[in-house]
Amino acid sequence: MTSPSRSGADRPSPLAGVAVVDLATLFAGPLAAAFLGDFGADVIKVEHPAKPDPSRGHGPARDGVGLWWKVLGRNKRAVTCNLSDPAGAELLRRLLADADVLVENFRPGTLERWGLGPAELHAVNPRLVVARISGFGQVGPYARRPGFGTLAEAMSGFAAATGEPDGPPT
């Protein structure tokens, strides 16, 4: 047996053969899916046909492509599907039948409203790992509230620890 090179180029990717479906938009969910792709997972990004991931147009761009999209969309194949339409929901079910992981960050109850909650998805694929990323979790008093990084920083107290010593939080 030969030893692997120091770069690891001749070793298989740790997540080779893992199929991931990314329904998330903006930062936390798509970044988690991008990391899975970095480690070799086959990631399919599902976007609404009329409202693609906002990171495509967020922030600066180069050659007409948003730089945030280059970060969050790397290692992914993109398809469009309207999940609120029954035909689109059925397409997602077919896609998830052979998937290993679903990453989503809709507000709690959205997938359930479309008939795509974990119970329905596990009926299609019992081994599916459903990663639900939301600002305040799936249950509890704040669950229905939207949440982004700056809000989490403020509520956790992290924002108060930033900035200049005698100035306001950054």
C-alpha cells in the first residue's frame, strides 16, 4: 500500500457520494451547503424561478456575477422549482427520494404549509437528514420571527463587545 501524498489529492473526498439539496437563501444555509460541497458532496441548489437566491445580486459584483453568489453558490448545480406549486413540490419529493441531506432556512411552518415538512419528506425518504436553519429555531416564543446575523449579534450581546472602547457597538 502506498501512502497518500501530503496534499491529499489522491484521497477520496470525505463526503463523496453524499447528495445534498439546498433550498436555503442568503447566508447561513447556503454556506452550510457550500461547506458540504467543499468536502465532496454533490449539492443541488433549488431556487424559485422568479425569485432566485438574493445573494446573486447582493453586494459587489465582478463580470456581472455577485461576489457573495460566488462564495455561497460554489460547488453547486442550480435548478429552479416553485415549491409552493403542487407540481414543484412533487419535483422536490422526487429529488429528495435519493438525497441524503436537505438544507433549508424558511420560516418555521413554511415547508409544512406546502406539504413538505419533515414527516412528509421522511415518508418519501426515511434516511433523509433535514437541516433546518432559522433565526430562533422551530419552536418557542420567537420561532416565527425572522433572524439574520446582525440580529443574532445584538441579541447575544456580541455587538456590545465590538467597536472602539469608548464608542458605540459596530
